[in-house]
Amino acid sequence: MSQQQKSVTVIGLGPMGQAMVRSFLKAGVEVTVWNRSPEKAEAMAELGATRAATVAEALDANEVAVLSLTHYAAMYDVLGPVTDRLRGKVIANLSSDSPGKAREGAAWVRSHGAEFLSGGVMSAGDDIEHPASYIFYSGPREVFDEHARLLLPLSPQEYLGADDGLAQVFYQGLLTIFHPWLLAFDQATAMIAKSGHDIARFVPFAVRSSAAFPHFMQEFSVANQNGGWADVASLKMMDAGAQHIIDASAEVGVDATFSRTAQEYWRKAVAASADAGRAVSPFELLRDGSPAK
Ligand SMILES: NC(=O)c1ccc[n+]([C@@H]2O[C@H](COP(=O)([O-])OP(=O)(O)OC[C@H]3O[C@@H](n4cnc5c(N)ncnc54)[C@H](OP(=O)(O)O)[C@@H]3O)[C@@H](O)[C@H]2O)c1
């Protein structure tokens, strides 16, 4: 970052934007804030941020503006009326959305004369100071390099490449893993509780067993680069295994919709294998929709 860059604008003050403001302030960066609902900006002003009365004022205050909004559509709502203030600015949109929306957003911002970076905040909830938290960035390398130091208080950085959608490709990939994990954890712990047992006693075993996940990820990484893992006997065993989970959940009245969805994939792979005359992996089904014969 250039020597004089010790200040930044943050637009969007949900839990994530507020965490970002606190981290910037803690690092000695001056922060100007704007939020659609003014009370959140007031709360940040009490911590030492400067509250801009308008989006235009927030943009005028600094070269770099970090956006932390629900989605990219909100960026057009916020910046659309003040596009004349964008020339010469750097917009770092750290909101979540699809890669396509990030690419469109990047082109739109640049069409108004500003630089653009896209980011995916891979944090432990809104705890951006957690040791596991980091941020994916994509966009022009020189723009990232120029502003990386300013943005560093937000979390360690992983610059992925020039494709504006890339941060969101990796971010959404990781969330694709996280969402089912969270629901599966809820189903498992509901089953433990409804079985009359102690969630706190169960969880250390869940943590211990999850130590095998990196091993599986390595193995499946190799398999999925080569069409995916498939063995018909194992696919049938997974179908039977899913049924055991469904039964265990049903016995104590826990919703097993999620396990039924998993079972559908094992069954689809068994059926597709029979059709294709070869073992077809769930990876291949997810990737291609239907197997190549
Ligand atoms: N929170 C987390 O744990 C977490 C973790 C990683 C990544 N993220 C991502 O970080 C981003 C922000 O997260 P968050 O939890 O702070 O989200 P949030 O609670 O949805 O808040 C986002 C902000 O967007 C503003 N906003 C939404 N729609 C708007 C519109 N049409 N016009 C103007 N402002 C609008 C909200 O303003 P108002 O206050 O006026 O409603 C709020 O300030 C999201 O993309 C989220 O997916 C969040």
C-alpha cells in the first residue's frame, strides 16, 4: 500500500462489516463508515469510526472502500445513485455471491472508472480474528498488491488470480462443504439428544473422527481428478448405511430428510452404474448430470 493509505471506508455494517471496522480500528486504520440502517453506523462511531452522512461522503473520504453487503445486488443499490463518485476509487467487495455476479459487478465498477477486487471471507462465523479465518481475493494482481497492506487487518490473505470470479469460486466451494456439514452435525446431535444422551459427551468423538477428513479429502482429490471414486459394492454399502442413519433418526423422531437426499445419490450411482455397465461415481453424476457410457 502507498505510504499515505492509513484510512479506509467500510460500507455495510452487518455482523461482518462491524467485525471489519473493529479490526481496522484496532490496527490503527482510520475508518469512515456508511450503512443503510443508520443506527449501526452510530454504534461504530462510538468505537471511533467516522460516520458519513451519505454514500457519496463515504466514497469521497478514502481511496479504498470495502463493501460488506448481503449480496452483489446491494452494491448496485448503494453505489448506483453515486457512480459519479467512483472514478479513481478502489472498491473491494467482500460480499458473498456467485462468481458470475462477482464478474458482472467487477465490470460494472470498472465501467465507472474505479478499480475492483473481489473477496470471499472464509472466517469462523464473524470472528475474523480467529486463527482459522482468512480471505480469498481475486482481481488484478497489481491492485491487490497495492492495497494488500491496508486490507491485512481483516484477516490473512489468499490472492487467487486475475479472474474476478475466482475468490467466489473457492469461497462457494468451501461453503458447499460447510452447509451440509452444519446440518449433518445438527441432525447427529439431535439424534443423540432425542436418544436421551448427552451432546457434550458425543462431540469429542465427532471431533476425533473428523481428524480422518483431511485423509479422505486427499484421497478423493486424487480420485475426483480421475473421474471420481466408484465401486458398485461400496455404493450399495453406502445406500444401506444411509438407511441405518434414517432408521436411527426415525426411531427417535429426528428429521432424516438430509440423509434421504444423501441416500438418493448412492442409489442414483448404483442405477447409473447398472445402465452404463461400469461403476459410476456420485462425483461424475454431480459433475455431468448423467454418465458417459
Ligand atoms: N456473518 C458471517 O459470519 C459471515 C462470514 C463470512 C462471510 N460473510 C459474508 O459477508 C457479507 C456480510 O455479512 P453479514 O453477516 O454482515 O451480512 P448481513 O447481516 O446480511 O448484513 C449485510 C449488510 O448489507 C446491508 N444491505 C443488504 N441489502 C442492502 C441493500 N439492498 N442496500 C443497502 N444495504 C444493504 C445491510 O444493511 P442494513 O443494516 O440496513 O440491513 C447490512 O449492513 C455477506 O455476503 C456474508 O455472506 C458473513
